[in-house]
Amino acid sequence: MIRIERIWLAVDPMDMRAGLDTTLARVVRVFGAAHPHHAYIFANRRATRIKVLMHDGIGVWLAARRLNRGKFVWPAPGSTHLTLTDEQASALVLGLPWQRLGDAGVIDCI
């Protein structure tokens, strides 16, 4: 089992033809470094594919996912990256509206 302590989301799109070395270089450029037990998620321009680079403390893993229908819910470009909770990351990978989970889904009294 790969232990993930923090999950980062890169907002700007990435070319999905990128392999492990190119994706790792992108992680270092966007996030400053690839930290042990952190995962970094990237999407293509249409948000129909994602790549996840995970550092397990010894080496790195690269996984990809493609939706056959629909697209991943992705933030508009602006900030360079966001951090996600485990619950948000699970919803993102399934193509669900992950931004509504956690504190963002709280309804206050008016």
C-alpha cells in the first residue's frame, strides 16, 4: 500500500504524452520539489484525462486515468496549484464535483 499524506492538484493543463521524467520535472517546476508520501495530479486541457505522480519515499509512481464519457471537474486556471483532502481526491478521480466536499460544502445561516 502506498502511503499518501498530501495530495496536490496542478491547475494548468499538461500534455498527457509526458512520461515519468517529464512529469517529475513538471512537479519540481510547479511545486518546488517532489516530497515523499505526496501525490501530484495533472489533467489535460479538455479535462478528460489525468495523471498522478506519487513519491513513496523510495521511488516514484505514475498512474493515468481516462474518462470515456464526461470530464473531470477541474478548477479554472489562475492559481498554480491546490491541495486536496483524501475525500476530495477520491471524488475527483471518479469525475464527481470534489469542490463541494469538506468546508466548501458548508451551509451557514443567512
